[in-house]
Amino acid sequence: MRIGEIAAVVGVTTRAIRHYHHVGLLPEPERRPNGYRAYSLRDAVLLARVRRLTEVGLSLDEVRDVLADDAGRELADVLTELDADLARQEAEIQERRRRLAVLLAAGPGDAEPLSPGLAALLAKAPPTDSPAAAKDREHLTLLDAAGVGGQEVYAALGPLAADPAVLALYVRLDELAEADVDDPRIAPLAAELVAAVPDEVFAAIPAGDGVVVSGFKEALLAEYAPAQAEVVRLVMEAFIERGRG
């Protein structure tokens, strides 16, 4: 294949290919007698691998390390892994299109881009006009859109969402809207909120604090009044520690 042909097959520009040659990421192929580069199937697979790795956010230096690990592998193994990567990407695109279709089919404000698991979870919650409960719904929707959570976590949260006693905890959090950060009600409320979460939830989420999207904690705390933010901070720290246990 010539450079224009391999570029068309893989879906990159010839300029990108020349750049990969320049930085040593893609080896220069043999040239034909007329001076044109002659690319092989292995070159196409390697180039497709580069494209996929850069699309998921790896730097060129990180891509180089991955390719170095691939160098001793059989072509069939690399092709199989590349096919699996493309299948995952295809599934992600299909899910995004499904959510977009829901939004397009509904009027403004009539629908939220919820996964089926989160929609089923929220349907179990009793009605309430609590501002704190509304915030929780918004935060769950955001994490759901970011891909954090999942059917297993939502299923484990089901009994908690359906428990009317949880509404009393939301009311107590609402009552702290005008309180000071040293209010004596803060620590007991945080402890009760943590205790209310079933152990099954912690078994369903990843260990440690990786489940919290980067920057989400700070943005979340900024939405609350100071005393409420202190409760939420204590709860989040307890969740992280309990998840590690």
C-alpha cells in the first residue's frame, strides 16, 4: 500500500503518518524502486493501534511504550486485541446514540439522559420537595452520564432509595442551610447517612476513591452551604475509607 492508501484504510491523514515517522513512532517502510513507501498489513495494524491509543487519551510517549510491548507479539494477537478495542468503542457509540435518541424523542425538559438502571432506581424513591434530595438526583444523573455507577450499584441502592426514613435525613440536611460549620448536628448526621448505606453498595463499587470523577468532589461541595458541605465531605471521606476496607 502507498501512504494515501494506508491513510484511507486506517482513517488518518497522510500528514499524521509522516509525523509518526518523524517522531519515530511508526517505522519507515521499505521504498519501491520509484521511491514510494510500500506499507504492509503489519504497518496498517500498527497505525490503527496508534490511532486507537491516541483516541483514548494516551500521549505519544505512552503510545510508544505500548507499541514496544506489542513488538514481540504475534500479529493475530494484536489484531484480536485491536478488534476488541473497536468493539468496545462501537458499543460506547451505540449507547450514546441511544441516550441521544431519548432526548430527541422528548420535548424540552420532558426527559433526562438516564441509563435504565438509574431510571429504575429513581422510580423507587418516594416523592419529596427536599432541596438536598434534588441535589442527590442531579449528582447521580451526572455520574451516570460520566459512566460511573452501573446496574449492580443501582440495584444495591434500591432498598435505600425506597426507604421513607431516608427523607428524614434529607430534611435534617436541609435544616443546616443556615448553620455554622461547627454546628453540633453535623457529625451525627454524617454518621447516620453513612450507616444508612447498605454493605452491598460498597461490595458493588470499586475499592478506593477512583470512583469519584476528578474534580467532582470539589464541584459538589461548592453547591452546598458551609455546614451542609461539611456533612457531605465527612460522608464522602467515610465512603472512601469504607470502600477500601
